[in-house]
Amino acid sequence: MRALISVSDKKGILEFARELEKLGVEIVSTGGTAKLLKENGVNVIGISEVTGFPECLDGRVKTLHPAIHGGLLAVRSNKNHMEKLEELKITPIDIVVVNLYPFKETIMKENVSLEEAIENIDIGGPTMLRSAAKNFRDVAVITDPSDYHRVLTQLKENGEVDAETKYDLALKVFQLTSHYDAMIASYLKEKAGKETFDNTFTITFEKVQDLRYGENPHQKAAFYRQVGKQDGTLVEAKQLHGKELSYNNINDTNGALEILKEFYSEPTVIAVKHANPCGAGSGADVYEAYMKAYEGDPVAIFGGIIVANKEIDLKTAEKIGELFIEVVAAPSYSEEALEALKAKKNIRILEIENIEKRISGYELKKVMGGVLVQDMDSALLGDELKVVTQRQPSKQELEDLMFAWKIVKNTKSNAISLAKNKMLIANGPGQVSRIASLTNALRQGQESTFGSVMASDAFFPFEDCVQAAHDAGITAIIQPGGSIRDEDSIKLCDQYNIAMVFTGMRHFKH
């Protein structure tokens, strides 16, 4: 029996090779792996002794040779294959232990050059792995040090690796090589600054954790991260306290972060429930911002998610602690605030550096049989705000309109958001008609709607929303515009002295 060993990750390889040698397995190796094994007393056949050809081109060419791949790909039950190996004096290879050049680790280094990244693209490794995995009925191929024990146990007990294990190991190979190639393609595309929709779309992720269940207890789930540094996102979050995040925790906290990133230097707190904002406030400090987020809907915020773009202080932490909150996330916490929050056994406390950092890239939505891909909705406004009514909004109204616009952008469509003094006073998400969304928001806001402003994620197809806004005491409206009946809404606004602003950009969120 012959094994070929060539690894970048040398964890456990010396012990594994020694055990193979005790079992009478002949070991072929290359480069640094061969050097390590020889220095530690393992008998090794150099790759050049097998191929009859020297390693060359700074190690780029070592194993790309028929003497290697013939030994990997020959089907042992095929008489012609075995006769050809004998004729060519090629020894079959029964075990392959290979892991790949550290491409991911290379590209994650600060200021890595394209040339350095390219030198860490493995060629011979994936080729050997694929050859061995294709012939998995005859070859055991190991890419993960955690599988050494399983293979050794079977070799010692049965003298061979069983068929089920070899199949599992081969599956790991194709998962690894597809992930590796997708990672390289994504890096090169990003490096070239190309955000195009090509004929094929391949991206890759790595598991962060298994989850207890998905949206519902009967659904299995896991959390994966995009390869590379992802500042300001949940995959970079440090959990300081509380139980493991659930599927819904992650989904809702991500939704809250998306909204928070619309706000820059001004202290802001966002509360989310079931993926929709249920509280939002901006203020002079994080405490004022939190109190606005809370007072907007003290009922809905219960059991929700809270995110802040400034450090949580003790005063704010104590107010948060008065409620049942699933998750709180912030860039930092004072020592006293952290201790106060930790007094709540089940609250999940997350620290996210660069929490305000804007994120760009692709947005994916799985559909049956396929996937929808689009650019992330990172824009906010069209070319310019356009006041279309006789009355101009006041400075305070304009600030509130922009505040509401950021909220409605991130609320499920059809969406209506009402705000006053940089505080979300009511939200109407996800109805099948715009007037229904507004009706729900008005029912929620009640008397507080007087003197508020309204944001709509898309245009008004009818003037009924303007009429309802007037009846509720709303003084200004922001919406994209673009309906063939815009003039009807504008005229009614003028009749009621309501200021209306067009943004020139809609924000459907389905």
C-alpha cells in the first residue's frame, strides 16, 4: 500500500505518517512535507524518485505527472488499467493526504499584493485531490486532519478503509475544491472591480455555527459567513453574554444593522421586531436616542432587538434592563453598563466594531429552482430632493422627513413610516395596499401623529393617502414620485397646506 502526503497544514501529519509506516504503508512526499517527515525519522520516497523528473519552477511543478495521476486514477478492478500500470512501471497510490496552499489566509492579510495572492493558488494539490476523489472506490483521500483518526482506526482493524468512509472523504474533496476555486474567482473579480452579472454566478461561504433550528423548530439551519474580513457585520460580532444566537436573532439583528448604517455620526438606536423597525430615535446622546426608540412603541419593542451606533452607557443599560430584550448590539459598552446588562440572564450582548460601516456587494434571494441576485440597495436618494408643493418643508420637517425616509427604506413593502423630532412614532409595514399600511400606522400612532411627517417607500397611486394624512394631522410627506396621478396628490397637499417632497428613488423591500 502506498500513500502520497503533501500538506500545507502540518497539524498531526507527523504522527499520522508514523502510524502509516508502522502498518507497512510506503510514503511518497514532496517539498516541505518530505523534509519534515525525513527529519523526524520517517522513511520517505521523494516525488522526483517516482516521476523521474525534478521539482521545478520554484515548486510550481511537482506532482503534475502521469506517474502520479496514473497511480491515482487506475481502477483496480479494470484489468486493462492494471496491465497498463505494470507496463509503465507505475505503482498504484492508495491513500492521498493533501491540503491546499493557504489562499484565504494570504488574501486576508493587510495590503497583500496580487502577485503574492497568485503564488498561493494551489494547482497540483486540487488536481491530485480531484483525481483521487474521482477514484474513491480505490483511493482514500484525506484533506482534513480531523479524519486521520478515523482512517487509521479502520486500517488497523480491517487493513483497509471502508467504502462509506472513502465516499465521505471524496465528497469533502469536491466541497473543498469548489470552495477554493470560488474563493479565488471572487477575489480576482473583486480585485478587478467588476460587479457584473456573468453567465454563471458562484460564491462561497464558510460555516460560523450550526443553529438549534431555523425560523421554526422543525427547520434545520446553520449560519455561514462570506470569506474575507466583513467589518461592521454580524459575522465579526463578539458575543459578550447570553445564549447562542438563534436563526431569528441573526435575521432580525442583521435587519437592525442595515437600518443603523443609514445613520452616521448622530447617536441613533434602532429597535426591530420580526425584521421590521418598531422603534428608532436619534438624539444628542445614546440615552436620548434609546428613549425615543422605546417611547415610539413601548409594546412592540418588548422581546425585540436593539442596536446602537454609540457606546452604551450605564444609564441606557439600566433602561434597557427594564425590558425583556433578545439582543443588544453596539460598538462598545462601559464597564458599568456591561455589568448591568449581564444581570439579565438571557439577553444576548454583542460588540460589533465599525458598526456604522456601510456595506456593498450582492443581495441574494433563494427562489424555487434558482436564485435572484441584485446589487445591495445602498443608495438613499435620486439626483436631488424636489419640493413639488407650494409650501416648502420647514428645517425641522425636512430633518424628520429624511429620518423617516431612512426607516421606510428598510421596512417591508408596502411601507409607511411616521416620524416626529427624529423619532419613529409609527410604522406600517408589509400590506398589500398603501392605504392599508398607512391605516395601520395611524392606528398605532393615534394622537401622536399630529404634527408628524410621513414617508412612503413608493409613489401614491391615489390621493387617499394624502387625505388620510391630513385627517391625522400629518404636515409633510416624502415619497419617490412617478405616478401618472402625482398631480392629484400634489393638488390635495396644496389644498391642505401639506409640504410634499419627491426623492426620485423608490425602495421596495419584499
